[in-house]
Amino acid sequence: RKERGRDVHPSACARRSRLGAAVGSRPPRGTAVNLRTRVATAIRSQDATAIDALVAADVRILRHLVSMTYDTDDRIRSAAARAIALAAHHYPQQVSELVRRLVWAMNDESGTNSRTAPEVIRAIASEQPDLLLPMIPDLLRLAADRELRPLLISAVDTVAQRYPTRVERCLHHEPSDCAVSHDGKEIK
């Protein structure tokens, strides 16, 4: 709608009045909880049902979960990593992109803090190991770093247990031999 040459969006109060609320009324205090708060509450309380529902409902949850992997509490970090791994079932393309960014973060050239990346990679390996197949050579190269080695080797081992021949092809042939589509099928 335009008014006096500028765009005017109906206010939240006007929208609420169209939905049956009294004109000019506001929602009760505390009822409008944003996604970040709901994610933090579910992760901190370890509420698996709430986490599953949030993960299934909105891809934007990934951004909030990634930020929670930097929490100082180990319990919260690992719960956020597991939730990211669960999100891989619903949003494989976005989680594949996240894996690519985490692998880059673990490179010395990136100059970023990758302290929690191996834990997220390992969690994804346990839920959706096929998403890590294209990154196997990079993960093994990065495992040369003593700090990253234990969790990255664990992740690669998990993928290798599930897809032994495909991991072997990744290691002995071109890395493109282990590419997968986002529906889990091999790309030729």
C-alpha cells in the first residue's frame, strides 16, 4: 500500500486487529519468542522432542546451532552438534555447505576459530555419513594437526564403516569419484 509517496506497511497492531485482536492491542508479554531463544532453551534443557520439532520446522535453525557450538559448556556444544547432524536429514544441501565451511575453517589459511568444527563433523558422520564422502581427502589431510586428529579420524572411521568401498575410492582415485548428490546417490 502507498501513502503520500512512500511505502507504508501495516503495523503489527493493525495486523493483529485483522486477526481478531482488539485494535491497538499488543501480544501478551513473553508470548512472542524468537527462534534463537527457542533453540537455546531446547538445547540447554536437552529437550529432544523440542529440538526435533525445531530442526524439522525451519532451516534457519542451523545458524543458531552453529553459534551454540562455540559455547563454553561441553554439554551445550555437543547437543548443538548433534542437532546440526539431525538437521542433515531435513536439509542435506545446507548441511553439506556447512561441512564445506567447517573444513575451510580448519585450514590454517582461513584464520578462523575451528576449535569446535571436528565435533560437528563427527556428529554429522554419525547421522549422515554420506555428506562427508566428498570431504574425506580433506579431513584426512587436516587430521595431521594433533588437536584435530582424534575427532576427525573418528569421523572418517565412521564414514568408512558405513561406506568402505566408496571411502577407498575417495582415497585412491580422484576425489570426484566419491561425490554424492543430496539424495545420497552417487554422481557419475
